[in-house]
Amino acid sequence: MSAADLLPTMSLETFLAFTAAMLVLALTPGPGFLAVVARVMSQGFGAGLAATAGLVLGDLLFLALAILGLSALAAVLGEFFLVVKWLGAAYLVWLGIALWRRDAAAERRPPDSPRPQASHRGSLALGFLVTLGNPKVILFYGAFLPTFVDLAVLTPGDALLLGTVVAAVLFAVLGVYAFLAARAGRAITSSRAQRWLNRVTGGLMVGAGVAVAAR
């Protein structure tokens, strides 16, 4: 591989179209968005960023499969992705039930007290599993992406550029969602309001898990 291969060759129109499509994908609320928000509510902003990193890794995996033309491999691994989908759905439901049952009054802490240690590895795994089982993401990279990006002529530089766009857009959009969720959580001081927030978030998480499993 020469240094020239690392330079992007795609047109500006293709780059802008892909960036716009990624923005639409990231801005559309789905299981990934709910996973990030629930992680922020339960374990803080850092855990939400870790879940976002897991989502990004899952997207990059699908992007790599699309670029390498490994549709046959993906078909062979269909049962594997089905298992992953069920694992991700079960994890979402479990998190939702845990949030629903949380006793807000018992967990209230003074404003300056430290948060419990968050499981960033668990958050990372959650984001990765949710992405692998998300039909919206699978459809985007498997069917929609090849319609406006000629994957057959992409150079390594083009692939690196697309991967950078994926990571940057997802981190930017989901990072904002995580920040707003963290601010909302800190703004709620009433134990009753916190309990209802936990139940609403938990109910959305359970609904997302059921939706992932049903698709």
C-alpha cells in the first residue's frame, strides 16, 4: 500500500451525502439513544460516553463488512447476529426493569458526594450489543449505504474517512444527548420526580428491548 492509497478520492458530494445520512441516522431516536440515556441516568455521564463508544464500534464493524463486501459472511453469521440481537434485547429489558424498580429516595446523595463506580466495560458492551441487533443500523449499512457510495472503488483513504465520519457524528450527537440527560438528572432533586423519571426511562428501555427482539 502506497501513501497515495491513504488519500481520500471520493467526491465532495458523496462525502456530504454520507455525512448527512449519518446525521439522520444518529438523530433518529432508537435503542442506541435509549441505551445511552439509561446509562447516564443510572451511572452517570461517563457511562453514557462508554455506551456511545460501544455503539460506534458496532457501526464501524458494519461499515467494514459493507466496504469489504462480506455479505456472504454476514449471511453465514446470520444466526450469530440473531443471538446477539436477543442478548441485546434482554439486556435492554433488564436495565429497564432495574431503573423502574430503583428507589429514588434511598439513593439520594448530597450534591458533593461521589457517584458509585460505574461499569464502563458493561456500558461499552451494552452499546456494542444494541448496535449489532439494531435493524435500523443493519439496513443502513447493508442496503442504503451502497446506493450512494460506490463501495467497489473505495480506497483505504476513503474507508478511513468514512469511519472517521461515523465516529465523529455518533459521538457528537449521542454525546449531546448524554450531556442533556446528565443535566436533567442533576436538575431533579425531588425523590418523587426522580422516581417517575426512573420509571419513564425504564419503561422506554423495556419497550426498546421488546422492539429489538420483535424485529
